[in-house]
Amino acid sequence: MNDPTITRETGCALVTGGSRGIGRAIAVQLAEDGYDVGFCYRKDHEAALETAQLVGRAGRRSFHRAVDVTDFSAVSDFAEEAQEKLGQVSVAVAGAGITRDRSLALMPPDDWSAVLRTNLDGAFHLSRAVLMGMIRRKSGSLILISSVAGFAGNAGQANYAASKSGMHGLAGSLSKETGRHGVRVNVVAPGFIESDMVAGLSVKSRLKAEQAIPMGRFGEAHQVAAAVSFLASARAAYITGSILRVDGGLTL
Ligand code: NDP
């Protein structure tokens, strides 16, 4: 934060899925904003170490752990340990997400539940782990990373779109439950962002996507992180229950 009139809340930021891609960009951005950062990931330990180094380079402390966000107790333990090491949680970002794309008519039930459990249950688990503390302190910002697929669905992504729409409902409800307690809950909904998640797109699909985006190109992870940084900050002090699209105009 460069504006000297704005002071950040004290405490740390938690980011699920902070080892790679958008989650890593968010972890690093929040470190640059002055937060110590606790983050978790599923299994890519090397990538996690790299994120920790980047947080360190930004002059902040970090704590990371391999935690499966589908596991309620594991996420609670992670949040508790992060607080012991880094202080109270001021900002929490539910970034962990997966896709298992397939037409619904052919979708194995496991692919449905893996996506719902990671994306939606994972967001619930993080929210549940941090909200009571934020409510008690009458301060905090929770940010869920959804997707433009959460607005109108996407062929081949019924599981993913359902999970992301669910996050919109979750955030709206939480913002109504917590607004009077000084806690803000918002969503960032990215469009196509350069990352491992879109690396598998065929040349044809990528071209089609670029043609549908008014800005004519995919976004970058740091651009999503900038939106998170804003929503986490005091500059967004009167913003709760919002969904901020970072999609180059894709959903206009
Ligand atoms: P990546 O695939 O690059 O990274 C996903 C991150 O989530 C990794 O850190 C991964 O850990 C972690 N993760 C996955 N499953 C679990 C789990 N069960 N428990 C804990 N951590 C887990 O994804 P992106 O950076 O592309 O996406 C980040 C978020 O942004 C997701 O929620 C995604 O849905 C959303 N999004 C992305 C878009 C895009 O175009 N890229 C567009 C719209 C939304 P590990 O590396 O160990 O597996």
C-alpha cells in the first residue's frame, strides 16, 4: 500500500492454494502490502517453498503447510497454527480450486464431488476457521476466489460452475451475517487467467476465448492479486458482499 493515509490492519493473511498460480500472486501481493502470510497447498512442496521465498523477499514472514482444504479439521488446525506463529488473522483468501471438466451426462460422481468439496467446501472450511475470531475482534476481510463460470455456467464445467455459484451465495450470506460485526466478505471472479489451470487449453479453444474477451487477451495472476489487495485494504472499508470481476470484460 503506497498511500500513507491508509494503514493496514495488524495481523496476518491466510491464503489457501497459495503455492502456485493466482494463489501465489495473492500471497506475494499481500506480503508486499505488509502482511505476514500463512498459506496452504495440496502437494506441490517445491512450489510452496518458492512462494515462501517470494514472501520473504517482500520482507514478511510466512508459514506454509500441505493441507487438503476438503478436510475441515485440517483447515482449522492450519488456521490455528498460522495464528500461533504469525498473529491473528486479518485477511483470509479462499484460493484453492480445481477443475474436472466433462459434460454432465458423462461426469463420474467422483469428479462432481471432488470439485465441490475442494472449491465450495474448502471455502466453507476456511470461512469457518477464521470468522469467529474476526467477529470477536470486530475486524477482518474474507475474500473468496470464484470464477466467471459462477455467473452463467459453462458447458463442460457444471461441477466447477456450481461450486463457484455456491461461493457467490456463501459470500452473500456471510456478508449479511457479519457486516454488523465489522467483518467484510467479498468475492473476486476471474475470467481467463494465465496459469497451470488454463495451460491445457487447445490452441483453438484459446483463440475462441480470446475472441470473446473485449480486451482480447488472457489476464495475469498479479491482476487478480491486485483486486484482492484492494478488497483486503482499508480502501474497501465500505465494500462487502460484492463480486469483483477480473475478466477483461468477458462477462459484459
Ligand atoms: P492452479 O491450478 O495454478 O493452483 C491451484 C492451487 O490450489 C495450488 O496451490 C494447489 O496446490 C491448490 N489446491 C488444489 N486443491 C487443493 C486442496 N484440495 N487442498 C489445498 N490446496 C489445493 O490454479 P489457479 O491459480 O489457476 O486458480 C486459483 C483459483 O482461481 C482457483 O480457485 C480457480 O478456480 C480460480 N480461477 C482460475 C482461473 C484461471 O483462468 N486460472 C479463472 C477463474 C478462476 P498444489 O499445487 O499442491 O496442488
